[in-house]
Amino acid sequence: MAGLLLAVLPGCNRDDAGTTNRAAASGPGERATATAQAAGDVVLPDDAARTPAAAPAPVVAPVPPPAPAPPVQRVAASNQDYLAGESRLLSGNALSMAEAETVLRSRAGFETALQQFEQDAARHQDAQDLSTLYRAAATRALGGDVALASLSCGYSLCMGEIRSRSDTGFRDWVRAFGKDGDAPHYALITAEYVLGKEQSVGRFVFSIDPAANGISQ
């Protein structure tokens, strides 16, 4: 049996699945005006007493209506700034519930995703430093009956696994870890599996980036 716990920790903002850039342009039509020049007064020999002809009235071309503004363009958020492992678990700038469930509920899927996180961290110093920071915080939250099996981070997400020898060990760890102010985290998704004889495995993925603090479906 497996239980799935969805939690957005206090202080999180509403889901912001992606950044929308709005771009609008409009250009009023140019007023085009044509004015006929007045003709010069011409006096014929037999017409000296005649009053000079009045200049013709100006001719104004109709002004075209302004061009309609183009429709607002919505630009989908991109995952190109994230590392490969975490990019799969993100939808725009929010943690993807569907992808996280797929990974956490499958042993093979979890191991593959974790391996990618570890490979990413090995190639990027910032991810290594974040992994060290959050691994230390996770260790501080451990009780006497739980152990940290794995934890690795990208730039915006971390994932890992806790082994417990009690019915409540993993849930107790989640609560204690959430109170660690030195390693803040935001959106959190967990899955716990009972192994029998009061032993269980708890897997988790959480956001460490304030800009990716939501959960999308």
C-alpha cells in the first residue's frame, strides 16, 4: 500500500505555472491630406474688368482607420534554465504533480530520476553545494528510527528517500525538516510505502526556489 501526501509549506505563493509576457502593438493610421494649390489669376485682354477667379477649395483625402492591434501573445514558460533531472519534474516554473507521482510511485522510475539528479550535481558546482546544504538539513531532522538513504539537488528541486523503522518515522521527519529555517523549501510532494514489520520507505521531491514554489497538475 502507498500513501501520497501533497503539501505546500507555509509562506508559499499560489501556483504560478508559468510567466506570461504580454506584447501588444498598435499604430494609428497616418493622416494623409492633399491640398490643391490655388491657380494664378489670368487676365485676358478683353477681360480686364473681370474680377479674378477665386482659388478652388482644398481637397482633403479621407483618413484611413487605425490598424487593429495584433492579438496578445502568451509566451509559455521554458525549462531551459533548469538541469536535466529537475526539468522533467517541472511544468513551467511549478512542480508537476503528475510527473512527481509517476517518479515517486515507481522504484525504477525513482532510481532513474535520482541518478539523473546525481549526475547533474556532479557536473555543476552550484548543485553540489545545494545538495550538501539540504543533505545536512535532512540529517538534522532525523529521529532515532529513521535514516537518510539519498538526497540530491538541482538548481530548483531536490529529491531523495528516507528509510524508517516505525509507522510514523517518515511523517515525523517531514514535519521536523519543514521547520529548519537554515534550509528553506517550498512545494513538497511525498509518497510513503509500508514494507512490513513497522518498516517503511518515504520518497520526496521539493522545491528550493522561491520562483518555483507552486504545484501544477
